[in-house]
Amino acid sequence: MKPASVKELKDELKHRSPQELLEIVLRLSRFKKENKELLTYLLFSADNEEEYIEGVKQEMDGQFEEINRSSYYFMKKSMRKILRNVKKYSRYSGKKETETELLIYFLHKMHDFSPSIHKNRTLQNLFDRQLALVRKNIQKLHEDLQHDFEMELEDLE
């Protein structure tokens, strides 16, 4: 079965009653965890982005505390998992400011991590790639935000 295009879906949804739309959304939320997480963001967190960012940062703090520090292999796997979650939460928001702020926080957590990530080439490359992405994202933001984020990045170098 080939999925319909976004335009086709939009046109079809226009012809549905509010009750049918409610049933469709609830049914959609049952199938994938990500659908439910996105719906949760849209309904409860979209109007308060700062609170959403703080919640993601707290979750990130907990995940960094749980990292197995016995070898760089386990550290790498855990940090990649945390990064996947950060990207997912950024995608829910859809705002470059949120993505940039979360990535900068992730980079600070990586930079301050003990044992140092700078002794492992894979983790250092992960750090460098995300730093380059943040720099690229910063260029797309408003000038005031650019300055604020650049000040936060100075600590990482």
C-alpha cells in the first residue's frame, strides 16, 4: 500500500467532521510511541517552549548520569542514544532555536564528561560534527540569538 501525499491527506481531512478527526488522531496515537510523544508535545508543551526545553535538559542530565563509564564503547553507545533523543525532541518542536539550545547543552555535557571524550577519536568526531551543525544552525537565526549562542559556544573551545 502506497501512502498518500501530504496534499491528498490534507484535502481528505478537510472533508471530515470534528468527531471523525478526533477518532483518527486517537487511533494514530495508539500505533507508534513517537506519534504519541508528538501529540503530547503539540497538546501540552507547544505553548510553553522554555518549559519543554527544561524538561528535555533534565531528561538529558539523568541519561548522562546513567552512562556506563567502564569503557569508551559503552560511553559512545550511550551518547549516541542521548543524541538520537535530542534530535527527536528537536524535531517535535520544529524550531531551530530549540534544536540549537538542546545541542549546545548536549555539547556542554559531553565536554564536561569524565573520563574525557577528547581521548577517544569516535567521541571527539561526534562532538565535532554536532559543533559544526550548531554553528550552521546559528547562522540561520536572528542576530540577537546568534550572539547569545556564540557566547555559549566559547566555553567549548
